[in-house]
Amino acid sequence: MKRVLALMIVLHGCDEQNSDTIQSQQQERILQEGTSTVGMPAIVNFRERRLLKDILELRDQKSFVTYTYLFSEQTGKLRFFCNSVGYGIPYATQFTNPQKMQHYTSGAHVTLPQADPNGLFSPSNAEGTWIMCATPKTGDAVPVYVEPRVIVSPFKLDNE
């Protein structure tokens, strides 16, 4: 631990010592102590990891049907919105990495925003959700943009 601290001091020796750097060094020292004393959890079954894997694989199935509901804050009840395909996708989700690393000949690295494939820059957060709703007449899935909070379920919910 003394070597790590000495290395941190050498690496940060050129940095100006201010309250942020001092607190950062103290926090790192405390976390190292805690990790040495407590160790890592004895996870052996990886149950939550397996559940997340199952969820991701189920969401990828073409036959996976969902039903979308809107929550009414006035009545406190759910209102059926549409038969849907998959779960809603938050409006701020991007198809590509939202940032790219720019390298300069001076050796500096700067992170810059990167446009989506459509040439637009998506917001880092947004309230809306894209829902692929089945049209009542043809059953074709079409994207519907929804602003209120939604519930998308793989089974029909009781509206009561």
C-alpha cells in the first residue's frame, strides 16, 4: 500500500495540491484499505447476471409480444395504449457511441460529441419514448413517440 501511495504522490507530484486532489488521495487510500480488509463478495451463482442474460435474450425474440399502457396521474390507473413490439426505447438512446476521442498532434486528447447516422446529435437525456405499436387495421408495427411515462408489459395488465 505504501508503494501505491508513493506512486500516486510521484505521479501527482507535479499537480497543484488543492483540496480536491488531497480528498481524492485520501478517498483512494480509504477504498484500498476497505478492499484489503473486506474483500470482494463471494458471488458463486451469478444469479442476477444469468437473469439479465435471460432478459436480454427474451427481448431479442421476434415472437416476444408486449402491451403498452399509459399511467394516468389523475386517476392513478393504467390506460391501454397499444399492442406493441418489444419494449419502448428511450428517446435519448443512440445507435452509435455519442462521443468520440479526438487526438491532437500535441498529444492532447479531447472527447467530442458524435452525430448519429442520421447526422443529428441526440440529447444526453429526454423524457420521450419510442414505442413500436401495431396498427389496429393492418397489425403492421409503426413507431409512435410518447412523452408521458409508460408501462410496457409482456402480458396484458388489468386496467382497474
